[in-house]
Amino acid sequence: MGRRKKGSPVHGWLVLDKPQNMTSTQAVGIVRRVFNAQKAGHSGTLDPLATGILPIALGEATKTVSFAVDGEKAYRFTVRWGAETETDDTEGAIANTSDQRPDRASIEALLPQFHGEIMQVPPAYSAIKVDGARAYDLARDGETVVLNARPVFIDSLQLVDMPDAATSVFEARCGKGTYVRALARDMGRLLGCYGHVIALRRTQVGPFDEAIAVAMDDLKAASDANDPEQLLRFLQPVEAALADLPELLVSQSDAASLARGQTVLIRGRDAPILSGPAYATSKGRLIALGELAKGALHPTRVFNLG
């Protein structure tokens, strides 16, 4: 007999508005305890100093995490000019300083260099693994961390405010793997004034945005009130992370075949021209995620939603 899983079979996405000074791992642990969920995971780490959208997958939603991670992300961040730090934010010691301060025209003239695909060197204090160890652990131990530049995609980067000569506020939309702290560092170097991030908020991850985000205080209040119905109302459905994929409506017999991991033929006018990832539902219930090819759906993930 298999070992019984601890916790409850809770399935769905909790789009958390992560508060400052909390790690993503800590946030997942709190959410998992509040829902007493058997499984939990997040899509896209947020630095402890950052706030904003941290989608947390519970139960069967963990099977869709990769689609949320790969989705476009949006940020609003504030850069302080005149100093570069070891961590590219306010946590690190100052590494370089300058008396220069950029004006609006100089900043806006620079921004086109950060549109489209660019090569970016991640911050030394990042979660990237180097010979099996996290870069930030090596850096904190005093080791010199050298990370290679890698391609990232910036959809847009805009200057939205300049509260004073030493401070600029930006909004960015970018792809997976982009480090906003590195954007601030590189802009500062190119402007000849240095810079680091003093405030960072993520406003979107894939289909998840601030409109459906749940504050940690509201989550804890519902938990303290022992209000399971309110907690469940906070959840988005498992398939919310699959919003960019085509949905296939299948019969009950095809649903049963997919649940057994069997390929099914897709009937209908568009079947021959559809290809790539898709998900199947039957009577409003998520059945499987798979690959469409030559008029058939080949399941890669089957959902057990009870």
C-alpha cells in the first residue's frame, strides 16, 4: 500500500501579492500551510526586497508551472543613480560611485539599446547555479563569481517618472530569465553614472496580474477566521496558466482515453491545421495537457482533479 500524502488535495493557483522582506520559498511555505495543500510550487522567483505578483501553484496546478514561468513578465522599478552596489540593489555594499547624474534626454536616448533580444550578464548575487552551488551563496562566501552573458528578450522599457535628479522610475515588459537589477546596473554604466535598484515590483506573470492578486494580510485573515470558503474563492483554476494555449472540448469517451495516457483524434474543422501544445476539457473539467500533431492530441500531462 502506498504512503498516504500529507495535506488536502487542493488544486489551483493562488496569485499572491508578495510583501517585501519575504523570500519566495517562505511565501510558498505560508500558502501551503494555510491551504494544508499536499503540493505547492511557485512560478518565477522574486527577490526578498521585491514585491508583487508571485503565482503559487497548488496540487495539480504544479503540472502547469512551466507555462507560467515562460510567460511574459512586467515590472515597475526605481533606480538610484550615482552608485553601483555589489548586489545591484540596496542590500549590497557600494562598489562604485559617480558625481554624474543623467538627464531625461540621455536616459531616453539609451533605452532603444535595451529593446528586443540583448545579451545580459546576470547579477553575481543571483540564484543561478555555478558548479552545483547558487551564485549568491558563493558571492556571500567571498568568492569571485563570473557569470556568462546570455540572451534575454525585452519587449519594452520605458522611463515613466523622474522624482529628482538622482532617481528614475521605469516600467519593463520582458521574457523569462531577465534580471531587472542587471538592467539598472548596465544602464548606469552606459550613462557613466552607475546605478542600482531601490524599489522593485512585479506587476504581471503570464496571465496573472494585479487585478486578481491576493494580499498576504487578506490570506492570513481568512485563515485566522477559519473561513475555508473564502480561501477557495482566492484560487484561480488550474487551467488559468494555460490561457495562451488552444482549448479542445472532448467527449467523455475521449476524456477517458486521455486520462489513461492514450492519444485521441481531434475532430472538427480546425483539427488538421492545429499543432503544438494544447489542453483538453470535458464538460468544463480539465482532463489533459498535450501536443497536437496531425489531427491528434498526444497527452503529456494528465490531471487528477477528482
